[in-house]
Amino acid sequence: MCGIAGIYDRDHRVEQPRVDRMLEVLEHRGPDGSGTWLHDGVALGHRRLAIIDVSDAGAQPMHCANERYTVTFNGEIYNFVELRDELVELGHSFRSSSDTEVLLAAWTEWGDGALPRFNGMFAFAIYDRVERTLFCVRDRLGVKPFVYSWDGRRFAFASEVKGLLAGGFISGNDRPDAVYEYLARGYTTGGRSFHDGVEVLPPGHALLVTPSGLLRSWRWWQPSIQPDESLTSVADCAERVAELLDDAVRLRLRSDVPVGAHLSGGMDSSAVVAAAARHGGAEVHTFTGAFSDDARSDEREYSRAVAAKYGLTAHEIELTVDQLPEHFERILWHMDEPIAGEGVFPQLMVCDLAREKSFTVVLGGQGGDELFGGYLRHRALHYRQAMRSGSPIRRGSAALELMRLASGEWRRVMRTSTRVSDDQLAPDFLASVDPALREQARRSRLSFGSASELMLWDLTNYLPALLHVEDRTSMAASIESRTPLLDYRLVEFVLSIPEDLKFAPREPKPLLRQAVRNWLPESVAARRDKRGFPTPLHYWRDRPGLRELVLDLTTPGRSTSAGGWKVSAEAEDGRSVFADSYLAGREGFQPSELWTVLSVNGWLSRLEAGAFAAPLRAAA
């Protein structure tokens, strides 16, 4: 896990100080070392977080044996041991025990045909001295980030947008379309960046830069929801899920530094921790957070049950919403853009806890809801479609389940906008957004043809936003977060399971539950609720520090100084995203609305101040 940056200049103009500035703002991603390599108009930079082979032999940028290829690599190739053995049989020799050297040898042997062989999370760039080409790639599901800019003469890339800003490759202006889509959905789609001039390499994609200036991008991995009709037994599918998850965790325990795990008490993280404990025993430590403000977000009775079952060392942190103003500047700086949700705050605090306890690697449960139909919208769409086909018994069962959902949280399922509607936005801002995008972004979640289609949409569009938060919060604490549920073998298998085998009345994620039930305490296996990690922002009116932050970012024309940065609800030119009348009603905001306003206005003010182009410590 590291930070990468680089430049390909057709005019052969690459300056070391510019690369140094790019790496300086990425120091948190790799505090264990820094390296650069310049050659014939190309610069590759690397910030190292040492995980596999922590010796100098694992340092980057790294050259292959014949020095044709040079790589800067962020991530891990979990099956590097097996690949190394295969490459040794093919005549390759190795001077280190790093997965980076295995990646280079695989590239030398198979070229981009090596990509399907990699089981891991990765974003890397490889320069070919013979062809003078730069190949860049991102892992199948986008666990690791890759952003770039291209002006026709010069290509620049980095792990985070702040690297491009520090290098002076982009203007530092926002994209209204991206801001609008965030307001409508809570995330952006299609690799749409919030920053003008920045492109996001989509998950499962690669690109090539050549001396002629050709910038070509293509998809190298394509998920499919084509059902495997030979799969007819829930029990058989659950058994295979358990086998794949168990092996995914086994691979992700490979590390030369201590490995811990996030543990919320929900089924996803509990299953990952249980599998890790089965392989690693009591050496696996767990990390859990809970808000003392709100008992609804406290799941420690369940996380403690999992830790006790396997005799694990459990670390806990009690949080309070009063801590948010203290960490708000840091959150905004690390996220680079408005954030998917208020859960980023407790997530960052738990990552800090892991680092405080000297853990550099943690496992997490990200991806379970997207794969196994864990959101209410998945279940609602499945049973709505079931009402329209099948036997009378099937239709009747579906109708009963829909009635049960309707009596609970149907409003959350049905709403078409995520947080803020058009009439709550400033007219000038609304006019700057493409009308076609506005219509598409407000599309109902229930307009998909099947739950499988919606789940694939969430996997390829919503999940990247969650992984953005996963990456930035872990990297803010200089730790590596690994996601076993997103092992591509497990993902491909679950996507091939017929939809009917993934749902059961009154039971969220029944397939995953059956797969891991024997691993878990009964109190966890029997849970039917889904809490997430809510931040109790509804207490803001009673907390002086938080109330001041809210007023600073929701009062038109109000300007103060916080953390050395100007804070204003309006842009320098008087343009505002939100209507004044909407901000005036802040007392009635729901927590998700409040977070949306705080993150958008806070991010815009810091973008205008140039805060993201400098290291965080420079703004403190």
C-alpha cells in the first residue's frame, strides 16, 4: 500500500522539484520511504508503506531484471507466492521477497496478459523503455485509486487529486455536474471527478500513453450477472461462498507486519474476522468504535461476542460528536472531495486506533451488501418483480414481504433523490448543470429491471464511492485496508448465482448468513437489523463547537477562520450551491442533509483557498 505519482511529457520536460511536490502531499500514504526515477521525459514517483519485504530490496520505483520495465505500484498482489513459484519454473530469478518484483516478472513474461492472473488490489504504472510507452491500470473493482490529467502534450497521474494540484497540472476549479450528482445520489458515476481537468481511471480499466500522444483506455475486466443455471441449491452455493471467502482471507493475511481487522458487529466484518481467526488464531486484533452519544450506533455487544468466541484481543474507542469539529479539516483534506457520508468520521477514528496500536494492515467487510443484496432497495425490487411473475404462492409471498417493508422503511427505498432536491439549490448553480445529467441523476432506484441489475449498478457505481472513503481513511492513518469480500473469485461466483437463491423473506443476505453461520456466535448470526455506522449529527444544536462549525458553513456571507483556512458558505464570486432559503432552514435538517451541506461548502471553500495543493501540516 503506497502512494504513486508520475509524468509522461512528450516534449521531454520533467522537473524533479515538481515530482517532489507531488510526493510531498502523498507522504501519509507512504511514510516509510520515498523514491523517484526520471528518464527521457518520464518521471515515476513512489511513497512507500512497507508491508511485504520491508527491506530496501522492496523499494520503488523498481526495475525488472533486464531494466526494460520500471514500475511504481500501489496495492498488493495477494497470490504473489503462487505466481513467483510459477515464474521460477519459467526461468525467472528474484532478489527480493516482494510482490512488486513478482509483478514485474509477470509483466516481462506475459505483458498485460498478467492482469487476469493477479489476485489483489492495485493501481500501477509501468514504463517500457523500448517502446517508450506508459501503461497504467486499476484493479477490477477500484479498491486502489488512480487519477490523471492530460493536455495533449503532458500526462500526469497520482493516487490522489492533491498530487496533481501540488504539481500544478490542474486549475483547482470544481465541476458543477459532479457536485450536482453528489447532491442527487450521494456519489458520482462514470469516473466523474469533482475537479476540473481531472479524470478518474475507472475500475477494471487500463490506459496507454505513447510517444505519438495517443491516450487509449479500455476495460480489461467486465463483471457479468449472467446466471449459471446449473446452480440450483442454496446449500451448495453457500458452501462454495464459505470456501471462497475463507481462502480470500487466507491470502490477505500475508504480511510482514501485524494484521488486524475492523469489527463492527455486523455480519460482513464478523465473517471476515472469524475467517481470519480460524487462520491466524489469537494474533488477530480487532478494532471497534461506538458513539457514546447514541446507543443505536453501539454494536459492541456483538463485536465482543465475536472476539470472545475466538479469544481475540479487542480494541475499542468511544466517540462523541463533539470531536467532529476538531477533525473536520483533516477529513476534508484527505478526502479530496465531498464525502459519501458522515460515517467517514468514525471510520477515520477507528483507523487511527489501529495505527495507535501499531497495526499497519487491517481487514474489513466492505462489499457484502452490494454482492449479497444487503440494501433495502435490493430486496424491494426483487419482491416487486416477483409479484409480477411466478406461481400464485410466489406472488403472495412477495406481496407479504413488500407489505412488511412498506410498514418499516419504505420511504427510504422509494425516494429518488438522496439528500437535496433541485428547489433547494441556488438558481445560478442549477443552471450550470447539464439538464440531461439532472434527469439521469434523479432516476429512481427501483427503475431497474431486476435486483441483479441494481446490485451490479451498486457494485460498479456506488461501491467505488465507499472504497474511496475506505482508501482515504486508512491512508490518513498510514495503514493498509484489505477487503476479502471483494476477492474477484468470490465476486464472479456470487454474480453468477441466480437471483432467487440470494433472497428469502424476512432475512437479509440469507446466502451469506448460511455460508458463515457456523463461524459466528448465534447472537450475531441471528441478527436481522442493519445499523451501519451512523454519526449522531442531530445533537449539533446542543454542542457549542459543532454548532459553530454548522453556522460557519451554512450561513450565507458568514466567514471565519478555522485551521488556517477560510470558511465561507459562498464562493469568492458570490456563487453559492445552495439556496439561501434552504440554508436558513438548517434547524430542520436531517443528519444526512447536514453532512451534505457541510462537506460541499467546506470542500469548495478549501478548494478556492488552494488548501489541497499543500501538505496538511502547512495549513495547520
